[in-house]
Amino acid sequence: MDEIISQLWTPELQMALTVFIVFLVVLYVLSIVWVVRDAYLRGTFWYIWAIVALVPLLGVIAYCLLRPPLLQIDRDEQELEVALKQRQLMQYGECANCGYPVEADYVLCPNCHQRLKNQCAKCGHALDPSWTVCPYCATPVGGAAPRGARTTGRPQQQPARQTAMAARADAAGQAQGARRPQ
Ligand SMILES: [Zn+2]
Ligand SMILES: [Zn+2]
């Protein structure tokens, strides 16, 4: 029996086994490096995962199962994209009267001629009815809306004033717009 083992235990086999063990050790070290680096990039607690990764094989498998799905840089980009979309959406609204999509600087609804905004007397920019000053040229806006009307939804503001204006906006809207200084 011993003879058979000693016959099999050739220098070639020893060499192969050594290479195999070195290979495993390198793989083990690389797996730890990978887990630490990946956990760091994903913005998670990489030092905790480094300890978990010290458990051979199981640590890496656990990390692969439980790691956060997104890289930190992707997450930042996604948040930025959402913020950008929200900003873009803020520039659009819909007419409170007919629901037609209108842009932030529309003074009248192009569909039903409902008055949506006031116009700055000096520079002609469309102003939110709740603003007390023109943000483009710093001209104070006369007859600003009461502070209570300050809400987020632009088109819903001042329903009483809008309905009153809607009555004559239809007839006088275009003439009024043409008369105003640009
Ligand atoms: Zn409308
Ligand atoms: Zn102005």
C-alpha cells in the first residue's frame, strides 16, 4: 500500500498540487480584492464585506447574493436624471380650464384663451400670479395675489380670478396680448 502511494507521489504530482494550491490562494485573495472594490463602488460598507469575504468561497457567494444592485455612480446618475425630469415637468402644466398642455411662460391657453399668467409690464415675461416681483427684471408686480394663493400647482391658482378673467379673456385676450409692450 505504502509502495503504491510512494509510486504515485511523484515529483510531477507534487508540482501539480503546489500549482493548484497557489492557484487557489491567488483566487482567494483576488476574490477578497474584488468584493472590497465592488462593495466600495456600490457605496456600501466595504469593510464589513471585506470581513465576510475572508470566509473562503461562502463569503463571495454571500456578497454576490446580497450586494446592492446599483453602482454608486449609476445611482447618482439616476437621481440626477429624476431631478432633471422633474425640472422639465415643472416647465409644463395644463390649462385649468380645458386641460390643454401649456408651457410655463404661456400667458394664455392657446386652446380656450384662458388667462394663465400675468405679464411683466416692463419686460413682458410671463409671471406667476403669486409672484410679487418680476424675476427677470426685478420690477415689482402690482396687485399681487394674496399669500394664501401660493401653492405648488400653477394652473390651479386663483380660481375665482381666473374664471372672472376667462369670461372676457376669450374676447379680449388676443387684443390685450397685442396691445401689451413686449
Ligand atoms: Zn385652456
Ligand atoms: Zn420683468
